Amino acid sequence: MPTSADLPALMEAFFTQRPIAQRGASPHTIASYRDTFRILFQFAQKRLSRLPSMLTLEKFDAPFLGKFLDDLESVRGNQARSEICA
């Protein structure tokens, strides 16, 4: 198993094992995961001045992820939304 600092290996494992474990994951779901991580890594590169390949899992603590979510809302216009299916 990769160490917590080995983020590229963790990402590779996620994208090769998670869709298999989550049977029936559509290509759209996998693409959504990919796009979300891409946005997160771009944000991290700007904020931490490090290439994504140089990031470690420890950099993604709760305060950092909170700033990322705030950025999604303020810059990209994303918002939390829930729908109730009747």
C-alpha cells in the first residue's frame, strides 16, 4: 500500500480500483471524479506553489479543503444543492 505522502500512487489506485469496486460506475461518474481532482490540483498548485506531482496528501487538510470549496463557490459559482425526489 502506498504511503500517505505518495499521492500519485493513491490517485492511480483510486481510478483503477474504485470504479471496479463500485460496480456499474458510469463513464460520466468516472469523468466527474477526474474533473474534480483536476480542479483541486489546479487550486493547490496556485495556492501552494507546487506542481501537482510534488503534492502530498498531508497538504489536503480540512482548512485547505474548506478554502477550495469556498473558491468553488465564489470563483466558479458552484453551490451546494440537494434535491428531494418525490
